[in-house]
Amino acid sequence: MSLLSRSLVQCAGRFFPALQQRCVVCGVVLPWDDQQGIKLIPAGVCAPCRTLLQPRTGAFCPRCGLIFPSPEEPVSLCLNCRLSPPPWQETFFFGPYEGLLKDLVLRYKFHGQLGLSLFLRGLLQHALSRGNGRVFDIVTPVPLHPEKLRRRGFNQSLELVRGLDRKGQGTVVPKAIIRIRSAPDQHALVRAERIRNLKGVFLADSALVCDKSVLLVDDILTTGATAKAATEALLKAGAREVCLAVLARA
Ligand SMILES: [Zn+2]
Ligand SMILES: [Zn+2]
């Protein structure tokens, strides 16, 4: 960009504050990055927010995403996954469900801050980069029950998978799996009850998933009851294998 057009853009930003780009996380006006000319900090996030959003690179179980207490531990299978692994093969996640990442997921999901979806999609893609360029046949979100979808207005997991096909992650197939009944509220239940509660909730379309490798996407992974029920439905419909991608692991 020429010196003239650069000063024009800077002037416009000074006199019309609405034109200034702000951090999508905290709203602070982003500085011009002088090293790279007029280019703004990538992804529209300020440096302090960026340091609070670091991906987890070690001390977790690659199968279920369990986060180990000591950050020095290597990435290795947890005891549960050695003894009775979940039906999915691998869990990709950006970071633990805490701090700023947790705030962002809650703002996005319960306060309808859809402006965050592009940014959160970037975090999910970052999590998937751990797969070393691995491509899935199809990418599909964990579905919401239609009634919940009407109340919330959007499916947070569907918004997260948009664009993953352009990133070469696999073909996005939004309705490969559907909810055929709503599950009573899961919050007050212990894990075994949650799993029972979700039996028969999901149905996968075998015409879409048979013999396919599937990447199942959700916003967070907590007890794994939902992921287990959805994965089992996909495998029952003939999916070859299922992996899981979430923003945060609780
Ligand atoms: Zn910020
Ligand atoms: Zn594990």
C-alpha cells in the first residue's frame, strides 16, 4: 500500500472511529502494525487477548481430550482410554474450558454474539492443525433439537463447521446426523444418567455416512455423554470412524 493511501486510511480511522478495527474479544481499537505496513494484527485480536488464548499443546489424552493436572506431562493415553476407550478415535480441542476461552464460548452460545463465530472457527481450525493435514470424508455438527434451535436461533456447532470444507478439512454435511427426540435437561444428571438419558436421541443418515470417516464438531466436551451418543449413532449407520473436534475441553 502506498504512503498516500496508508495515510488516508489512518485519517479516516481518526475522524470516523466506527471505521477503526476493534479486537473481537475485548473491543479495544487495534493498533496499526508498523512492521507490516498497513496490515492489521491477523484475526482481529489484540496482543493481550492473544496471550490469554493459548492452545493446549501438551499434557492431555489425544483420545478423549482429558487434561492432565501437570503441564509437564506428555500427550499420552489416559487410564480410562487404555481400559475402555470412547467410541471416537481422537479429540481435537483448542484449550481447557476456563478463563477467556470459557467466557467467549458462553458469550457466543448464550448471548448470541455471533460476531465471534469467525474468530472461534479460527481456534477450531487451529485445534485441527494437530491432525497434520488429516482430511475427513465428512464434517458434521452435533445437532440441536429443533425446539432448542428455535429458542436459541442458531446451532453453535453448525456455525463452527462453516468454512471447514474450504480449509480442506472435509465436506461439510450439516444433516448427516439429526436429533429425533429431545433429551430432558442434562445439567443435574451424573454421567451414567446422562448416557442413559441420551439413548436413541440421535439418528445418522447411512446414505450420507456409510463407510465414511467423520469429523463430529461441538463447542465443548464435558462428560462426553453427547459425543458418545452421537458417535454411536454414526457408527451404527455405517461410518468407518469418527473423530471429535471441539473448542474447549472441560
Ligand atoms: Zn482484546
Ligand atoms: Zn483419554
